[in-house]
Amino acid sequence: VQKLWDKRETQLKRVLKNTAGMYGDLEGIIGSTLPKIEALELEGEINDGE
């Protein structure tokens, strides 16, 4: 059973990585008009050096 869960976890990580990559590609083409997807956002705030 654990082996099946490990395989599923690997598949889910691959899907998330590929989705993030596709989103990045689309953002590069479309620009900032592409809606944000909360699930792909980094956790925490970025201060931009302020």
C-alpha cells in the first residue's frame, strides 16, 4: 500500500511541476493579464528589499 502512495505522490509532484511550468510559459507570452493561481503562489510575503 505504501508503494502505491509513494507512486501517487511522485505523480502529483510531477503534475504540479508541469502545471507551474506551463503557467510560467503562458505568463511569459500573455504577461501580467494572466490571472493568478493561488495554488501556484509561493507561501509568505516578499519584501522586494524594503
